[in-house]
Amino acid sequence: MYSIKFAEGIGEVTGIMGDTSKPSLSASEYPVLKAFMAKEYISSQSVQDFYDELNELERKYATTNQTGKAHITLKEHARLKKLRKVAGKFSDIRKVEREILGSETLMPEQKKAALDRANLLMVNMAREALGRRKVQ
């Protein structure tokens, strides 16, 4: 983490990384203010819960394939298919996020807004897959 921040600092000083190379900070991301402010969807537990469930179902599916004995129910298999589709969409969103971060034409504020929207979209997709209410 510190090496990344150091490298970014060097890049800014040497001019390798211009003002548009990374998203701007919102008020909740400045070190002093960060302790007092939080966004409900940042580092969402819902996304972690989604992947925990997906991994558990994948493990059951793999065990069934390896042993030839049913370790996953038909209902769980259907759920696994649904979660795999959502995980595929997450992959697409992360690809877009990388493109946003690498953009030389977007301003930092635009990058920040686009990344926030992408993150919120992933959280709401995870929450929907888990049967939870969406975050605004």
C-alpha cells in the first residue's frame, strides 16, 4: 500500500502521472475527515457475502463432480448458475473500472463519479442476488 502511494507521489513529481491520472478525492476520503464519514456501499459486506456464497456453492459443485455423489441440490445448482452470471457481470464492471482509471481524457472528478457509480452498481447487484434491498 505504501509503495503504491510512494510510486504515485514520484509519478506526480516527475510529471509521469498528470492531474487526470487518478480520481479526485471526495470529502470522505481525506485523512482527517475519513474517520467521521463513510459511504454505505464502499467496501460493502454484501459483495463479500455474495462471493462467500458463490465459493461455497462452487465447492459443493466441485465435490459432486469429483466424487460422483450428490453434494449439491438442484435448487443450489440453479442458485450457482445465477450467481455465476452475476459474477460475470462483476468482471465486466471491473474491466470498465480499469478503463476509467487508465483514461487520459477524463478529469479526476469524472473518474471519481464513474468509479462511484460502478461500485454502487456492483453492490446493488450483489444485494439483489442475496435478496437484500438496494442501496441508494
